[in-house]
Amino acid sequence: MRLSLSFLSLLIVPTTAFAQVGFSGDWNGYWIRAGDTMPVTLHVQRDSATGKYSATFDTDRLRVSGIPFNDVTVQRSEGIMVMRGDRTTMRFRGGLRGDSLKGTFTEEPGEAGAFAFARSRSSRPPFAERNLIWTDGDVTLAGSLLLPSGSATVPAVVFLHGSGPEGRWASRFLAMQLASHGIAALIYDKRGVGQSTGNWRQATPNDLARDAAAAVARLRQEPGIDPRRIGLHGHSQGGTLAPLVAAQAPDIAFIIASAAAGLPMDSVEIFSILNSQLPDASSAADSANAPRRGTTGRGSSPRLLPTIRIGRSRNSTRSISRSTGGPRWPFPSSSFTARRTSASRPARAPRASRPRSRGTLRM
């Protein structure tokens, strides 16, 4: 009996070990849903110390690279990956057979789909990547510098974040494109995200601009970077903040502002609130009342947003919010930062009111 048990253990252990090693690596394949096929590259890693898995994906179709899955679990030859977006959750379940990984995925809410991957060999990119650390006051910021290979001195771009909890992965696709064509790129985790400390929910536009200006100063210290040719790239909130960053970081060579706001902060905030409330309207009356309810409260004067803008106390803001009545606000009042900044006058940037995850896919 002892010999039989020992022999059985020899059969079981290699199977488990193969699954643990087998899922790790790079995979090329497709996601298929509703008759549409999207090429995707999947990267899976296993931490040898903890045994835990992590995974990211790239796709040129969505212009994204290094988008992380929130949870990855492996049990023998089956793997489950979960990606949570701002409104949806995608769950992938697949089986490993040799160098093939196939399965299905569901989106809540949404249609189900299928995926199929084949193991591939990693290709070496035409740039080097190294981690950088810098500080802004008591906040420590962490990022990655993508530096083109074979060049003595190159221009560089610092990428600014959109609203919500964006990590360096949010700008990786464009950063890789630049680095592959001779332009260095610095991408970093917003405060309170990834390896950066702090709390983006409590940050003012000035705080975020100062973080970016500190990134520019750190980049100027790097060998191989031409300090006279450093520019900024910002999308959405980042594009709105870019001029404010340039005012704090001397000698910025250029600004690329994509989908930046061209309105005062209170107007942008009103649009953001309506954008949160209107999709949940269940009747024509809800839609008609959303502007008044979202910006002034039911039957009250337009006091809340001006109160936030001029920097009155948080208690004052909460008092006005409670007095408005009606349905609950789409986000908690604790996410507001009722502090006055110079950015609250004419050149204002939108507050990060709600995370916009790139993990929500529209195929």
C-alpha cells in the first residue's frame, strides 16, 4: 500500500506543477463575441514566493497595453481571470491543454463570448524600461521610463492622467509607440494608485499638477534625456491640467492636450453629474428633473457647486447636500475636496468624480 501511494503521488504532483508553470508566459490569440473578433496578447506571471498569479493584456484595437486583471486564480489546468470596470465585470474561464488556452468569458451585463490563445515567444522591444521614484511633498510617486535604445540624447514626453484611479498602464500603449520611434516616455501611477502613495480622491487640481511638475523635474535628471525637449501629453483631465503643469514646470517644450475641457470647472462638474444620473433615469420625469436635482437639489437654489468652488467648509457642503432632498447623489460627499485652489478660477480642471476604467470593453 505504501508503494502504491508513493507511485500515485508521482502521478499527481507533476500535473499540478505543469499547470502552475504552464499558464505563465505570453499568449497570442483572440476574443470573440457577437461575431466580432479582436486580436489580443495575454501576459501571465506567477510569483514564485507567494504562488499567486497576475495577468495583463494588450490589444492594438483598443490602443491599450498592460491592462491588468483584478483577480487571477489557477486550479490545476483551469484558470479564472476577472476584470472589473466602472460599470461592468468580465469573467474569463479557460482550460490549458499543452500550448493552447481556450475558454469563454461573460460580461455583467452583456453578451457572453469565447477566447482562444496559443503560447508565443516574448519579443524584445526596441527600448529599455526602468523604474523611477520621486516625491511631491509627503507623497511618493512611482513610474516607468521607456528609453529608446541606441540613442545618445532624446526628447521625452511625460504622460498626465485622466480622471479616476489611473496607473501607469493607462498610458503604456502610446508610451510604447513613442519609445519605439525614438522618443522617451515617462508614465507613472497617480497618487494612491499602484506603487504611489497619497489619495487622488482628496487631491486638488493643483496637487495633481504639482505631481506632474515633479515628474518633469525628475526626468530632467536622467542621462540620455534632452532637458530642452521635454513635453506633456494629457488626455481628458490630463489635457485640462497640462497648461497648469507647464506653468509650474519651466521650459516645457510642447503640450499635447487630447479631449481637454474648454469650459469652467463648475460647468464641467455639472456635465459630469448629469452624465452620472441620466443613464439611471427610469422615466421622462426623472430625465427632466436630473439637471435640477443633480446641480441644485430638488426645489433649492444653485448653491452646492459654487460652495465647493469657492472653498467653503466640508460641513457647509454636506449641509446643503442634505437640505436638497430627493434621490441620493451618485457618489458620496466624502469624495469632494472643498478646498480653494488657484485652479478654481478661469483655467479649472475637472475633479476625478468617478473612475473610468479601460477594462470595460466595447467590441
